[in-house]
Amino acid sequence: MSISEWQCNELRRVADKLRGKEEVSVPFVRVLVIPIMREAADTIEAMSDKLSAECELEEVDAYDSAGEPVHVLECSACGETCEHINGGYEYCPHCGRKAVER
């Protein structure tokens, strides 16, 4: 769910009310503000879980492309594959978990 322009304007109006310029109605806060705050908290929690989680990018295949070896890696957490020529990944490009060697 993304915040629409109307919701942004309403949130600005609520902020003005909370600053003492107007009175805030309780139903309005329940209907608009609380769901947006819950969604933001859920998003932050999900991002935190991903950033604190780890995975291992294991080489499952390799091939040559224009004389360069291409390594195919598979994430132990999400199962997606990615390729690299030189170096590697600090984080899985699909799930965002920190890549570690075990």
C-alpha cells in the first residue's frame, strides 16, 4: 500500500491539528493515521529482519563468457541465483541478507 497524495495532504492537516492549530477527531486518527503507522512499523521490522539475517552464496555453476569465467551463485535463504565475474556479493541481490562464508 502506498500513500496517495490525498493521504499525504490529510497527514499534513493532522500534523497541523496536533501542533495545536486545530482539533483532531479520534475517528479520523483511527481511520487514516493508525493504519499508515502500522504499515510503516511492519516495513521497518521486515527490513530489520532482512538486514540482520545472513545467507550463504554458494557457487552452483560456472561458465566462460568472452574469455572471462562467470560464477553462478545460489542463495541459501531465498534460493535465487546470481552471477558475478570478479569478486562477489556482500549482500544477496534478491533477498538482501548479508552473505557470509560458513
